[in-house]
Amino acid sequence: MQKDKLIAHRTDDPEAKYRSPMDLADDATLPHSQRIEMLERWEFTVNARLTAGDEGMPTQGTEPRDAELVRDIGKAKARLLGQT
């Protein structure tokens, strides 16, 4: 049960738990499918921030970093899916 709580805690907010998408992709303590799900959740969150910026909401200048992050998430997902 303790291990399940630890995994749930790490998966709530992947951006807060991992330095980079590749760090998440390389986390062998998580099942493959869960790593892909987490990357997809991370990508959704970042895309939502980019959309908010496009709609005029304040983003504190995160757009360039977020655009790079979306690319990095795509690379990590491609690697996990065997497309690299």
C-alpha cells in the first residue's frame, strides 16, 4: 500500500516531480503505460497554458519555455513508443 501511495503522489503533477520529460520517460519504477499517461497529462497542461497565452491571459513569459517543453514531451513519448 505504501508503494501505491508513493506512485500516486509522483503522478499527480509530473511537471513538479520530474526535471524533464526524459527523466519521467526513464523512470523505470513506473509501468510503461503510466509513464505515457503522465507525459500526455503533462503535455495537456502545457498546451493549456499556451492556449491561455494565445487568448490574452497573463503567462509570466513562459511561452518560449512551454513551446520547448511540448517538443521535449513529444520526443520522450516517441522514445517510449519506440518511434526514435
